[in-house]
Amino acid sequence: MDIKLKSTLTGHQNPIFCVEKGYYLNTFFTGGNDKGVVEWDIEKNGFKRILCAVTSSVYALKLIPGTAILAIALREGKLLFVDVQEQKLVASLQLGNRAIFALSYIQQKNELLAVGEEGRLYVIDLATYKRIYDLQLSQTTVRSIAVDADETKIALGDKDGWVYLLASEDFHVIERMKLHSLPTTSLAFLQNKLLSGGRDAQLIISDVNQLSNNFSFIPHMFTVYGIYPHPFEPFFATVSRDKSLKFWSNADFALLKNMSRDKMQDGHHLSVNAGIWSEDGQYFFSVSDDKLVKIWELQ
């Protein structure tokens, strides 16, 4: 594989915490410690518009597949649903009084999952935008969530290093295990494996049917903030507080590419907080505390 920096986008005035692919193939969204969600244009290598104003920091974004609805999770425990085409707010939910850190989606049930600082799992019916389920999962912050490819299992990770495996059918806990010595900060399903990243700088690989440290390695110097499998190619990306993003082989977890400032002058110069692949897999977008958005092009 080869991947090159296509462009660096400026405009955010504060750290950026999340990024999501766009409704249109040539766009994507970012949010952070600014008072708005920003839409960017890949073809023009620049700012497109402020999608909407927000009242507190944005910690997670999720475009509902097959729709023009973008879910926006805020520090104040609020969840907004914005129609991207019409640029209007369609619903607003107050899920608690503390931050929502991560969002995921179950297509078969048309449900949005939200987790955050209160340690609860919230389930929202997207036909009505009503909260239909609320589970106290942990006594501390739940910062990460992932749904497997066939949508039967949900993984969640908390601040004490525990990973929870739930059945998506009724949200009962199948298994839980303390895999990390510090907070679990990222999760991803990869074929028959569950990958979890933590503040302990570990990437731990478990079997999806039984949580255990089958294999682990240290991909970064500090916290692993995100794990992002490519939509169809056999590799995945990780981003970290150590200011780097790296690309790894699915087969043997070999390092394929290191995009750190040590290796290239154009890398991020503060913590890389999140990333995502474009729908067609051609681009990877990364966002950072350095207030910069970078577009990486796969060649």
C-alpha cells in the first residue's frame, strides 16, 4: 500500500475531537471544541459550510447509513439529529447531564447506540427519535463502542480497562473482562477478532467469542484513540495521542506505514484524536488537538 498526504485543512479554532464521512461522496464532517459542526469539500480541499451551531463540545458524529441524518453527541449529554440536505434540526434528545463520547448503529434494528461519562448504554429508535432502552453498564465512563459486521455483538470499553461484550438482540452482557491496565479508549471488530486499544498504549486482539488477551503489541507510544478497518482492503489504521497515525496489515499486524512527524514533516504535531475512511476507501481523514484536518489519499 502507499498513502500520501493530499491536503491539510485549517479553520477550526480549537482541538478537533471527531470526524465522520459525508452524505455526499466528496464531503465529510468534523466537530470539536468549537461552536459548530463543519462540513468540508474534498475536491476543493477546503471548507464547505458550518452545518449547524452547537452549545457545547462535540465528542462524536454518526451519519445514519442510507439517510441524510447526522447524529451529533455533545459534552452536555445532548444528542442532536440534523438533516444534512435540508440543513435543519429534526430532533434533540437529552440523555443525561454528562458527556456522550461514542455512537454506533445497528442497521437491522434501525437503532443508534450512545455511551458516555455516566457509564450507561442508551438505545435510540431512529424511526421515532425516542430513547427505548437505557442500561447502566459501568460505574465509570464508557468511552468506546463497536458493532460487529453481522450486527449480533456489541463491544464497549470503560475507563477502568474493562471490555464488555453484549448481544445486540436484547443487550444482555455475554461476557466482560479487564483487558487493559488503564482506560479502554478504542474498539473495532476485524473479521473474527475484536481489537481494543487503551491508554496503556496496548492493542489487544481477542476472539469475538471469548474475551481474552490472545495477542497484544504496542502500536504507539501513548493512548490508542482509534482503530479503523479499511472498508474492503486488508489493512486498518490507528491514531494516537503520540501525534501519529499508522497503517497495519490485517493478516499479521505488520506495520505498513507510519505517518508521524518523525517520519514526515507534514504529520500532526499534537494528539491525533480520531480518523475515518471515506465511503469509497480512497481517503482517510484525521483530526487533532493541533486544530488541523488532514486528508490522506490511498494510492
